[in-house]
Amino acid sequence: MRKITGLQIVCFSTIFAIVLALAGGGSWWLLRDLPLGRFSGVAIVAVAVLAFYLLSLLAYRLFLAVMPLQLGTLAPGSRAEFAAQVNILFYLMVFNSLVRTHFVPVPLMRLVYLALGARLGRDSYSAGALLDPPLTFIGDRCIVGHDAVVFTHVIEGDRFELYTVRIGHDVTIGAHAVVMPDVEIGDGAIVSVGAVVTKGSRIGPGEIWGGVPARRLSQRLPPKPPIP
């Protein structure tokens, strides 16, 4: 893994400090006239935490608007690497507590992932972790199972690359499965429980994949037409 530079840390820390100050100061200003009592401090802290995450989401999206993530190999010292490293800091320091702890209910996590930039179709939900939402594209009526992981970054030694993951409609990703970068999954496909879909895999429509590494196991039969 490449070293996160001091300038990247300063950039993130500055954004983090501004968000923290706005969340804490704004909550105190908003609730400062609450009568002193047993729960006034609890109310201020609760509002401050909520404001912190909402402002962090806003700051994150503004940062990506100014410095969008770029696909492919990221050259050391490049603007693309800078954006990717600060993106990593956002996840390590702020969003990991939302994505990996199962504290937020699955229906609400859909809203969180949308706010983070994921493309989620209608009635699609993730009970697992989408580690790179801005580069994750999921169609309609899909489910990512419990503790499954979908990620789009490649960090291998000094190698640092970003790709996309594209998932079609009506796709099921089984619990504890892993979907790696540059994977495309066709409509109606199934990734079995615990499968590891390696980098660059192409899963066709209706195919069932499983195993470590994942491979094609069978083909789903098309639904029978209704009896007239």
C-alpha cells in the first residue's frame, strides 16, 4: 500500500475539523436554550452526531465534485492518486462506522449508499458492504447478502488502481460473497454464498457462480410463461 502523504492528511484533517466544528457548534447553538436537566446533554450529543454525519456526507460529495475518482492505474504523486487517498481517509476515519458495523438498518443503508454516490436501482438493497459507492453500479431488484463485500479498488504492494463494478437487474449476491474490481454481472445472475468473484470476471445473464475462486456452476432456466 502506498504511503498516505502529509498533504493528503492535512487536506482530510482540514475538512474533518470544519465538519466537526460546524456539527458541534451548530448543535450547541441550536439547543443552547434547552433547560438544564438530565437529558439536555444527551440531546445535544445526539444532534451533534447526526449533524456530523450529514455534514461529512456533504463535504465528501463536494470533494468528489472537485476531485472526482479516476479509473485505471493511479500514478504516484498524481492528482488522481491524491483524490483516491483522501477518499480512503474518508472511509477509514468517518464512513467505516456506518458501512461495517451493522448499526444502521438495511433500508436506511440504501439511503446512505445513495448519498455516498452509489447507483442503486429500484428495490435494491445491501446487507453487506459497498466499499467504493461512487464506482458501484447496481440495477433494479438486487440484493447484496449479509456481510458480502463489493469493492472496486486494487491495492497490491505499490500497485494502486480503480475500476467499476457493474451489476445488472434481479441479481442476488449471497451472504459473505466477495465481488472484486472490474466485475460485470448480468441480469438475473446469482453469486452463491461465500463465493469470491475475482478481478475482471464477466458473469452472464442468468448464470450461477460459486466457489473460491468463483466459476460458472449452472444456468438459470428462464421463467415459464403463464398458462393462458
